[in-house]
Amino acid sequence: MSDPEPDADFRERLLREVPDSDRDFVMRASGKRLDALGRKYDVYRTGVPLDGFDGFEDGDAEDDGV
């Protein structure tokens, strides 16, 4: 399995898909929170959603208002 797409590359791809209202959230997010935002817009690091992935169930992530 190859290395996951780095946050910076994924963020750049995701920013092409999100409306202006969520751009600030995407710019500040990283890791699992960034994955959760991607899921909201059907954009995934792997290109497709992984079985069992629910990026919104992350007790360790800081709440950024998403």
C-alpha cells in the first residue's frame, strides 16, 4: 500500500470542490478533521470512501465548528 496523500495535497484538491462558506474550515483543518470535511463533499484521499470510515466520529479532534 502506498503512503496516504499528504494533508497539503489533499487540501489543495478539496479546496477546488468546497463552497466559499467552508474554505476557512478546510484551510485550518488537518488529519482526521480534513478527511471528515472531504467526506462531506465526496472527496477522499483514496479516491473512494473506505469501508467503515466515518470521519465524523473522532473524539480526539478539536471542534472547529464543522
